[in-house]
Amino acid sequence: MYWRDWQVPSVGFRPGVVYGVGRDQGQTSKTTVAMLAAVAGQPYDIPFRGPVSWLHAGEVASAFLKAVSRDGDDAPVFDINGPCLSVEEGVALLRQLVPGAQVGCSGAPLPYPMDLSDEPLRAHVGDYGQATVEQGMRATIDAFRGLLARGALEPPR
């Protein structure tokens, strides 16, 4: 509306499931909470299963920075998603990366589309990175290990 009425440019993102350090609130944050629990040696059950978009927080930050750094001349809205992988597959990968992790998943799949294309956003802002689920999980796990070791983060409750 601001573009139409006053030509104020903006850009909107519709992210899939974002995970990584700092992603600790909301329904879809539970994949991140599971990674923290695994590193802290605590059991955790992700309360949903099925396909999700594994979008690393670093990718979202990079896309936002690129979007706000360009001159705007309209008000586009874009989907932004990472690789589509089931929660079950993500849990299996997490167990490989953190041996002994006591994480699982249960419940119904999330009622959101998880495999929408990022290509329109990439055409608009350029490359903003594309982490594999393993790369993103490794970065998140390593960060959580460091934060827990320094006492800068508490394990989930």
C-alpha cells in the first residue's frame, strides 16, 4: 500500500523454517532447540514431523542485507526457503553429527508449503549463499558448543 499510495519501496520475505543461533522462538524454532538440546546432552522431541524447509539463519540474514542494500522501485514479496528435507531426515543427520543425541520427532506435519522456489528472490538480489542442511547444522552445533562452554547460553528447559 505504501508503494501504491506514496511510492515508498519495500521488500517482503516469506521464510520457510529458519534454524540456527538466535532462532529460539515460535512454532518452527523447534529444530534449532533440538540442536541445542543435543549439544547440551538433553533429550528433546520436535513436536512435528514431515517435510520442512531447512533455511539457515545466515542465509536469511544475507538475503535481508542484500535486499535492503539495493535501490528499491516497488514492493515485491518473495518466498525464501532452504532445502526441503523431512524432520526425520534432519533428526538422523543431527544424531550423526552429535553422537549420543537423544532427539526425536512426533506429531503432525506442518501445514505450510515447504518447497517453494527461491529463484525469484535470487534473481532480485543475487546470490546470498546456500548452505546444505549438514553445513548449517554443523555451524549451529559448533556455535552452540562454544556458547555453552563460555556460559553464554543455557540449555533448553
